[in-house]
Amino acid sequence: MKALICKAFGPIDTLSLVEVATPEPVPGEVLIAVEACSVNFPDALIVQGKYQFKPAFPFSPGGDVAGIVTAVGEGVTTPRIGDRVMALTGWGGMAEAVIVPAAACVALPAKIDFAAAAAIPMVYGTSYHALHDRGRLRAGETLLVLGAAGGVGLAAVQIGKALGATVIAAASGPEKLAVAREQGADHLIDYAQEDLRGRLKSITGAKGVDVVFDPVGGGFSEPAFRSLGWDGRHLVVGFAGGTIPALPLNLALLKAASLVGVFFGQFTARAPERAAANFRVLLDWLEAGRITPVVSQSFPLAEGASAIAALAERRAVGKLVVKVR
């Protein structure tokens, strides 16, 4: 089979498409013929050796896939050969086939497109876990989404609306904000041109926001944290901006505010039943049209490195997907 391979940590453009042996599932595992693999920020980190997990070489990037089960290991009763599934893989997804634990597979309804399904596990799984489980976002509350035009940001916009919140989308530039508006955002802030705190004060009538969804970090985290209202929750999702901010903790005391970590990978490992229940909610919403992954561009497997570079350089709006077949 063909796979996009990382042989040593380094620049993204060192990835190469090569022929490798097709793996065989052992007990408890299945082999998925990959139809589509979404592109996520951790893909850029993992090939450069900057991620918290460092796979053994050689490996393929690609953390979530959708495809068809073509082989099962001993003892596996579900899924079955021929089933359509999506799965979190961590890495390995940018290949024509990938091995995953059977328990990691989520059955796909027949009418759900593979590209849309591949865009669900990591970004929608992360956003739903963040907003529902960790942020306790309730109908009628106000949600601020930083980086609102990226894959995980747009997922948070859509999920925030599905949960009944008023959503404030913050991103850089009118084109990105227009996409957030199309996905249901109630208010827009161009934080490349506008003062984030001043606009939030104006929008909320000085009440502040209830929940901050922060996958960006850097210089936007502190003004967002300062803009929380009483009992506000600041969700630490990631650091796409490149730097990890330091926050004055007296602000948490004065606002009775919470700084809440979101580590979706560990959540799925430690609470697989809850993660599976979350995915069932998301697939129900997808079928009902309450959420719709914004796949802005697809790439063939041979151009997977270009897809990862586009995301790393923040040239992407919504989700990028590698179509393997």
C-alpha cells in the first residue's frame, strides 16, 4: 500500500509517499481501508517532533480517518468487514490503510460522506467535549470562540449554536469572519484590526462572556480571560498561535472564573464510553443538519504534505481533507 511517511523529525516537506507493507490486525484490532483523512494542527507538530506523542519511525501523520473495514483481528465481533466507520488514529491515517483498535471505530450511517466523516472525530469531538463536558455551556450563555475560522473553531461555532448559546466569533480578516457568520456566529470580531476587550465589552454590555473557547493562545488569551464574566470558564484547547501565555491568576479569584484544560486524546483513552456517546450525538446532529463540516479543500494522498503545510501556515479556512481514494 502507499503511505505518506515521516522517517525523521523535521520540516513538513520532508514527508514522502512510499510503498509499504499493508499491516495485519492482531486480536482486538481492525484494518480500515482509508477513504479520507482530515488534516489537523497536531499533524504539523508530530512530524516536527514538537507534539506530546512521538511515534516510532517510520510513521504516517493523520489523526482521524473514515473508510471501510477490510480485515478484523481475532475476537473482534464489531465492526465487521465491509462496515463504514470513522476513527481516531492519533497518527497513521495518511495511508491507504491503517490499523486501529476495534473499540475506536464509530459506525457511519450510509448517507454520511467519507470526507465529512473524516472531519468529525478530532475537531468536532474536541469542541463538543470542551463545550459540553468541560465548559458546561448552557443555552442562553455567551460563548467567545478564538480562531473561529479554523477547523476546530468553526466546529465550536456550530456546536455552540446547537447548544443554544450566543456565539461571538473572533478571527483575523473579513474573509475568515464571513465564513464564521455563515456557520451561525451572532457577532464577529476581527482581532487583527479591533480591540478584543473593547469589542467584547460593547457586545456583552460589560457583563462579560460565560465561556471562552481558546485554541490559539499567544497574545489573545489574556484579554479573553479578562473579558470573562462572573463564574466564567476559559477552555484551554491549544496553542496554534505558537506561544503559551502566562495569565495573572488573581483574575480567576476576582471573577470566580475557571481555567479549564481540554485534552481530548486523554479523554477518549480514559473515558471511551463517554467519548462514544459524544460521537453518537455528533453523528445525529450531522444527519439532522445541525452541524456541517466546512471542508474547504481536499488533496490527494501524494499532496498530503502540502495540506499539512497549508494548515500550519494558517492559510486554511475550515477543514482540509486528504482523499486517499
